[in-house]
Amino acid sequence: MKILIFSWRGPGHIHAGGAEQSTHEHAKAWVKAGHEVTLFTSCHDGLKENEKIGGVEIIRSGSQILGVQVKAFLWYIFGKHPRYDLVIDQFHGIPFFTPLFVRAKKLGFIHEVAKDVWKMNPLSFPKNVIPALVGPIVEPMIIKLLYKRIPFITVSESTRGDLTSFGIPETNINIIYNGVTLDLPRKLPKKERKFTAVYLGAISRDKGIMDALKVFAQLNKNSPDWQFWVIGKGTKDFVDELEFQAKELEIDKKMKLWGFVSSKRKFNLLAKAHVMVNPSIREGWGLVNIEANAVGTPVCGYDVPGMCDSVQHGNTGMLCRLGDTKKLAGNVLKLVNNSKLYRKMQASARSWAREFTWERSSKESLKLIERLVYDKKR
């Protein structure tokens, strides 16, 4: 089978996250099963226009917002390429509109619908107003009008619920949970001597980093014996704003910005931290929550789509109402101040994380794509 994937970001992209990792893990497994996979994605400084990674042929062209969609259309219609048996249209706010120009079998791949994330876009004023106003209206309209008859893969019950609310029949939606790639030390390090709260993720407004700072500040007021770690990357302007806010909240001397770290360092830091604070406003799944759980670190965040799927409230972490930073900080304190509860949650977190493997996920996705393409040919 020849498979084509359209995705706004791909391997190596500076802003690639969990969705892109998931896509590549599935694609590698399909190659291993004997299929040919091409990933058409956006380009970025320092990345090759064409290369093969994990057996997947990578083609990069256009910018990540709209540019790659235009380039993908032109390449598919006018470029030289084989005839594909299956074309996968990956959504990240803006899809690739494949029902308008692709005659081959199609499969939508979506981690999350954007909804309120449109309002948190990183554009400067007044440019940010356009997607904030138009996005929530146009997104469900596009999905309902163009993709109603297209099968989907998604990664959580939350996203399935959002898709059905947009008019996609539930029978067209296949949930395949993400796996997790672990790079664990042979022996997990001990927790830090000081209570440590860690934030892991993109340094961006929609991921809740500013709320994380408010939580850190409240923990600091409760006790001076806290330190705070921020792991992730973001634009220079936003990181500067983050540092300014940390000074305003008087936590800058207790907060360390690690930036982007290696996989090995990431798991080492997660293992040393006592709690991960994840105040994201919306997730498709929340891969970082499973990564933290894998090293026995509970997660505290908001009870929002994705988070409520990957965090088992009261078992692997604690959730509270969106925006309630006082309650979020209170949940963190409840955990670290109750050693019996904390040890129980650590054990549950490690057990929960063991349920998610790429081997299991890719086997399910392989069965799905082969059924979609081959069953109707017989």
C-alpha cells in the first residue's frame, strides 16, 4: 500500500509536539509492516526539503500556517508522485481540504479540535483578532460540510465527543490511544530535597504557562521550601514575557528555565520533581502527563478535554475547574503534604503509564488502514 500523510509539522520541526510524534510513530510502524509512507509537511530553517526518517519519506514545503496546505494541493495536483491508496489528512485547526481534490481513500487524523484555542493564538494585535473570531465559526463548518463521510482516527473520548458535536457520525470515529516513548534511567533518581513543581510543554499561552507561574507563586507563599522548573521551548518574545512575569510574582530566583532538553534529561528531571503542573486549556490527549506518570510523578491540572482523558482524577493526579489557580495550587499541596496519598498516587501513575505503548497503538492503526483500503477492494 502507498500511503500519503499531510501534516502541518513533521519530524525535526522546532515546534513539533505530541501530535507530530504520534504521526511519525504510526508511519514508522506502517513502513515496518511493508507499506510505503510519504509525509508532506511544512519546511523550517535547517531542515532538508527531502529526506527519509525511520523509513518514512519526508517532503517539506511551505510555511506551517496555510502555506503548507497550498503547497500540498499544488504538489498533489501538478507534481510528480505515485498513485496513493490512502491519503491521511491531519488536522491542527486547519485541515488540508482533501475531500475537494483527492479521489483516493481518505482518513482524517485529529488529536484535538481547536475551539477556544483559537482565541489564544500567538499572533500580534490586531492580526490575532481574525482567527479568534473566525476560527470557532469556520472550524465546525469545514468539518461538517467536507468531512462528514470521512473516517477519523482520534486519540481520546473528549475529541470524539467534539467531532460528534460537529456532525461527524460516531461510527466514523476510531479512538486509538497514543503510546509513549520512554527514555528512563536504569534506576530512577530520588526526588529533590526541596519540593519541586515542574512544567513541561511548549512555552505558549494556550498551554497555560502563565497560570503555572501563578500556581508557583501561591506555592511559594505557602512555603519558602519550593523550587520551580520550566521545561520546553517558545519564542524569544514570549520567554522574555515569562521571565518578566516571574520577577513580578517574585519567584524568578526560585525558577529555572531549562529550555529544550534531551529525552534522557527530560525523564531525569520529571523523576526528580514531586508534581507536574499542567494548566493547559485544552489537549487532544496530553502525552506529557503519561511521561510524568511513567516516572512516578503525579499531575495537577485543569479538568478540560484531553486532560480528563490522560489524568485519572484522584488516582494519577488531580484536576480542578479551568482557571482556578488557587485550587490547582491547593491540589499540589494536598498531594505533597499527605505522604500516604502521594505514595499511592505514584504507584497508580506508574501502572497507568504502562498501559500505553506504541506497539499496541500502531497495531491498531495498521489494522484500521488495511481494513479501509483492502476490505472494499475484495
